Amino acid sequence: DTAVSQTPKYLVTQMGNDKSIKCEQNLGHDTMYWYKQDSKKFLKIMFSYNNKELIINETVPNRFSPKSPDKAHLNLHINSLELGDSAVYFCASSYRDSGGSYTFGSGTRLTVV
Amino acid sequence: SQQGEEDPQALSIQEGENATMNCSYKTSINNLQWYRQNSGRGLVHLILIRSNEREKHSGRLRVTLDTSKKSSSLLITASRAADTASYFCATDAYNNAGNMLTFGGGTRLMVKP
């Protein structure tokens, strides 16, 4: 069983479109995250959600909106896609206050053309 | 901003040799973690060392932490071709929003058979 699964694995779309990436975790973790990895492999946190509450938002454009229907799901919706949004997006989950490790999904490679 | 800076950015060694990667960070931390990323895949947690620990072992991995110098090192002994991957350090710094992992830029390790 995949612990953190995200779909789709690849997403190619035109500028200006709106797209969503889905993430689900079956670990019972209480916090989920979205990270963006750029072409130089730098990982930057975008959002985290704990019990349906947004607790971190690191200067991400408001075209990006996380949506969490329940604590096992954290979807990422992107409006008006731009060329600079091309990257690999990773979902992760953890127990918020444990100071423990994160479990990552396998990533979604987004290409905006 | 990147909390961790990794050194070297790339490392190429022969199978059987040891590989050492270094990580420096800027702020006080709760723990430091190392992750591995194979090409085109997600990040996999390797080892976690808490701020009150100085050294930790896991199989062929040895991690050290020097909080006075704000630095850590990851040693992989008797490397194998299958160890070829990118290795990231990540610092866990607690704030009133919970723990948050911030990643360094990674070291790309190539182990030649």
C-alpha cells in the first residue's frame, strides 16, 4: 500500500489553464504539506495543513490554493498557470508535533507550455 | 530562503569508497534529518538526529551533528552503485505553528561500479 500517493504523476498544460493535483495519505498523520522542487533541485515548502487549518504559507502566489476535504487528503489547485510554475510538486505528511520524519509522495512533474 | 547549505554539490566516487556529505544551517533546530532522492522519485527518510545527540548510526550510514558549528555530516561507508542519488539535509525548527522541515540544496552522489 502506498503511504502517500499523488496524482497525476505527469501534467502538461498550457499557460492560463487551471489544474489540480491530488494527494492522499493512509498513515493517519495529522499534517500534510506541499513542496515545490525547481529545476536546480531546491525544495521549498508551499503549504501545510493541520486538522483542516492552514498553518504555513510561504509567500506563495494566491493562484495556488490548497484544499483539504479531510485530514487524509490535501489537494493543490493552481489557477492561471504560468511558465514559471513548471516544477515537480511533492506532497508529504507527518505528525505535527512529533518532530519526526516526513513521508513524501513520488511527485507530480508539472510542465506549463 | 534555504536553511541548509550542502557541500559538495556533486560527488563522484568508486564503488567501495566512502562518501561524506556536509550540511550547514543557520538557526536553532530541534533535529536534523537526511533524505535520499533517486532520479525522478520522491524523498525517502534516512536518518534523524536530535539536537542533543552528536552521532548516530544506521547500517552503513553515520551522521554527526555539531550544534556549536551548526553543521552536520552524512557518511556512507562502502558505497554501492545503488547509492547513486541526491542526498538532502533538512532542519526541523519548531515554531508556534508546529514543526517545519526546511531543506538544503542537496548533494548529487554518483557511485561508479
